[in-house]
Amino acid sequence: MVVSSPVEFADAVHAYRFQDVQLDGAAVEAAERSLADAGLLLVGEPHGVHETSAVLYALIAALGIRAVGFEWSHDELDGLVRRSLATGSFDFHDYWALPASSEFFAGDGRITAGHFALLERLRSEDLLDQLILYDRLDPDPAPEWHVRDR
């Protein structure tokens, strides 16, 4: 879904429905081992998949996870997201005030209404102690993908 205004984005966030997700028992056990061994669980997914937020919520609930990280630019979005979480209100007009070149508007599926619906739900259910945004803006010109990934 592509939206073109903060009101449409807010509507999409509020319209997101968390489907019931049945997690595979072996996958949950592997995730538990990862948490026990490394202290973290890294979930990779193709960007922009509608069901991702529902799956993440199911994992968070099943495993008692209280910290979440997103591949979002911390230097661009950290202040806005933290303020939104602190106040309990996502005023997407603030996000729309970002420059058009902002990662928020990249449209590559890393930032979706479902992600914000997940953050709102975790906050409202008091299940979120920490949010980590672990990407950064690329210098101009951007490096080759293998340099950036390293």
C-alpha cells in the first residue's frame, strides 16, 4: 500500500490487523536457544511483507522479548520515534515534515504502517522496554552494497 499523506498513513496504521500466527515449535525452540546463547534474536525478512508485524508480535509474545530493533536510520528517525513512544501518540505530520529524500519515504518496505502498528501495540500492552534503530544514513555518494553491509 502506498500512501501520500500523514492522515492516510495514520489510517493505515490503525487499520492494520494482527492476524493470529501459529509459530512452528521447532522454530520457537531455536529462537529460545539463540536468546539463551547470544542474548538476542535476529529476524530477517523480505522488506514490505504485510504479515511481518503479526509474526514479530507473535514471537515477542511467545518469547517474552522486551527490546526490538528495526533497520531504520537512527540519525533520522530516533528522536521522532522516541518522542512518539513517550507521548503515546504517533503524529505522522512530524514524519511528513522530513525531507522528501528521507529514508522514511524510501518505499523499500523497511518502514511500513505495520511496523508502527506493532510499536503502538507493544507500547499499549507495556511490552516494550527498548527500541533500537540500527541503520544510518549513507554518505553521498553511497558506497557499494558490500562496503555498506560490512
